Amino acid sequence: MFRKLRITFLLLLLVFVAANAWLSKLRSTDWDRSLWVVVYPINGDKSTVSSTYIGSVRKETFSDIEEFMAREARRYQLRLDKPVTIKLGPIVNDLPPKPPRNGDVLAVMWWSLQMRYWAFKADTYDGPSPDIRMFVVYHDPETHDSLDHSFGLEKGLVGVVNAFASEKMAGPNNVVIAHELLHTVGATDKYDLATNFPVYPDGYAEPRQQPRLPQSKAEIMGGRVPLSEQELAMPSRLAQVVIGEKTAHEINWINSE
């Protein structure tokens, strides 16, 4: 009986949250105004290196993302000069809840609710309420060879990016931030989760190019530049990345009147 009541309560709560998320989704993809995106730095490994780097982070650290979105919007003739405006929020001390390792549906739903509640509590930005909250969790690159997967939630308009606390990694960090930001407004991944290879044609920057390989740029949701059937390159900056037609459809940049 207790389990049934818990499931019923959770389902009712999800219906309410889903309705709110649907309204937020409509507002965030009509592109009649610039979306207000606030980035909140987090010291993910509690290291001195990460703390020092976070102290050097400024709004301008993320200006490439604004420029990338504006450049790609012009290619699709969007009637908006600046699709996103990025602001730097205060440092967040607590780490976000980690997604469940198993694929249990109830566990994922419960985590999603926890994540959105955590983001709500962590939002102490002194300004207009953000449309999208991006939490960037920094780690010392000397002690972390790899990082956990980042994610962006369309329901809740929240993203968590695991990043390296290094000035020379600011470019690759911004590529990941832009990728997860686009997830929050409806873009889907366009790469093979098992191999990380972009899926043809939607994951390619220039799918009509002949010969097909090597590509010179990455599609933002494809994630990497395919150089050959066996070789990939990670883009080092957003100048090497484009928004493909499928992604533009998903975020309502094509046929958006």
C-alpha cells in the first residue's frame, strides 16, 4: 500500500512538473527574445587548482558561446540578433545529485525531480530569473584524466557540465557547455554512444560534402570532427563547430515564425 501511495504521489507530482516544463519549453523556443543563461561555477574536486581557476572566471570566459549562437542564428536567418545572453552567477558550494547508474524508470524520475529542486535551491543569482541554469563543475586536469558525463535537462532547463579548471581548456569547455545548453532547448545527441562517432548524416557538419571524409568541423550535437572511418578529433573551440539542420529543426530555428 505504501509503495502504491508513493508511486501515485510521484506521478501526480510529475504531471504538475511536466505541465510547468511544457510551458517553459514553449517560452524558451519561441525565440522572440534572448534567453537569459546563468553559469554557476562549482569546485568539483575541492582542490586549490579549481578554486584558483574559478576565481579567474569572468562573464567573458563564456562569450564564445554567445558568439557561436549568434553566428549560427544568422545562418538560419533567425529574427533575433542574440539568441542567448550569458551571465556569471555566484559560486555554488554543493555538488548536484548524480544521475542513477541503472535505467530504472522510477529512479530516473526521482533523480530528475531532485536535480530540479537542487538547481532551484542553488540559484542565488542576484538579477532577473534565468531561463536556463548551467552549473559548471570544475576539476584539476592534473589529477583527472577523464570526467563524468555532462548532461542537459529539457525538463527544468538545467545543465550540469563537468569541466577542466584550466585556461587552455576554456575553449573545449565552452563546446561542452554549448552542447548541453542546446539539450535544454530540445536538441538531441547525434553520435553513437558506444563509439562516440557522429551519426551520418545528422551528426556531420557538412553531410553533403564529397568526399564525405575528412570533415573540417563538428556538428554541435555530433560532438566530434570525423577525420576518417577510424579517427575523430575533439573541437578545441566553437569556431570549429556548427549547428546542423536537424538540430536547428529540434530547437525551432527552422520554420519558426
